[in-house]
Amino acid sequence: MVGRVKGKVIVVTGAASGIGLGTVERLIEEGAFVLAADIQDEKGANLEARFKDKLIYRHCDVTDEAQVKAILDQAADHFGGVDGLFNNAGSAGVMSPLEEVESKDWKAIFDILVTSVFYGTKHAVPHLTKRGGGAIVNTASIAGLEAGWGPIAYSTAKAAVIHFSKVAAAQLCAKNIRVNAICPGLIATSIFGTALGMPREQADQLAALIAHQGGTAQPIGRAGQPSDIAEAVLMFMSDAGSFMTGTHLVVDGGITIGPRHAWDPAAPSPMASIFGDALPTPQG
């Protein structure tokens, strides 16, 4: 079905690359008008030229409340209103173990991953209310659900995004505003490279490598693509998600389905090392 968000005005942060870019492309394909916000101005300008009359780009540091408010106001001024917000901008932050994390780095990752979501949601509410309601989608992560998928500050912040989405949904349901979170798994984006301190171009090359080899790590034998997350955002923004609020959707290729031996017959089970020959041989 084409046109699932036809005529809707949606603001997307972190829109110039990765999940944000994939989502912008999908939303526009389905008929939306988009304000794309990012700090990558050259990529943003290219995006605006590519989708002339359908998209405007604005520079936005999402840790600055005034700038977040401004992009929502600008979207409303330019397109006549706001129907949805995708709080997507983010960073992996420092990769240090707990005892080596500096307080300034802890605060910085919470500013970009959690406080920015609060800013966006807060300043979207008046605009969505004027339209009779709308949808807010927040990028969380499987790192917010289980240990082992990200650094400690990032993982803790993403858990906060999941819970924020639930509490915000409860408070905003009377305004017909739905709030949900998406928990991506291994998605081929530059976030992994930038977390390792790589320059953007090199980080983009690493994303391509993940796309090529990432399928070996999960039951669905390919790495996730930004388009996979874009489909989930589209669902939440469209009428297909009209009965969903305060929840989180895991989009991870099954990587959190269980330990490798649960889905890969070639992987040794830890039960075998405990019980040995006492385990029955699988039949079939």
C-alpha cells in the first residue's frame, strides 16, 4: 500500500544518515512531508536538494532545547502543522568499562539519548494537539533490554528511553498522542565506527562491512538495514499503529531470541558440558 502517511508532516532527528536517512526515504515514498534535522549539514543540504518540495533540512543539536523547539516550530510554519516526530538522533558514546567512565561522558550520552527525547516530546505536544493527535516514535535499542549489546552508559540510556516512552504514552493518551519505542538490533550504520573514534567516511565503510558479514550473527541470516527500522517507524506513524501506544518493538533479526545454540544446530549447548552423555539425542 502506497500513501500510508500521505500528507502527514513528520520531523526526524538524526536524519542525514543511517536509520534516520532510511526512514526519511521511506516516509517520503509513502507521501509524507519531512523536516530532516541533523548536524551533518552537507548531507542535509544534499537531502533537501534530492527531495525538493517534500523536505526541508535544519541544523539541530538535539542536546539544545531551544534548537529542538525551533525545528518543530519551523516544520509547523513551513508545512502547516506537525503530525509526527521520530526522536532518532544518537551516539554510542564512550566504550569504556564502568569503572573508567568519566561523569562528563555519562552525562553527555544521557543528554543526547534521553534528554533530547524529552525535549522533542515536550515541544511536539502542542503541535500534535492542534492536529487532533499524532505519533511519537523513539529510537531505543536491544542494549536497553539485555546486557552485552552496548557500552554501559549507552545501554542504560536506551533502557530509559523505553520507560520514558511508556510513561509519556500514559500521560499523552488523553490528547490522542501515541508514543512508542523501537529497539533495533545489529543495523548496518556508521554508529559502530564513530563509537570507535573513526572519521565519518571510515565509519560509513565499516557499516558496509557489517551489512556484508552481519548475517552470521543472528537467526535471520543478514544484517539489519536502516530500511528495516524505517518500516517499523512507518507502521507506528500510520493508521496501522493506531491501536499501539506505550510499547516497544524489537527489530533485531532474532539476535535476542536466545543463545546461539537455540537456533544454530552447529553451536555447542552449555547443557552438554554439564550433563554430557546423559542428555538424550534429538530425534527427527
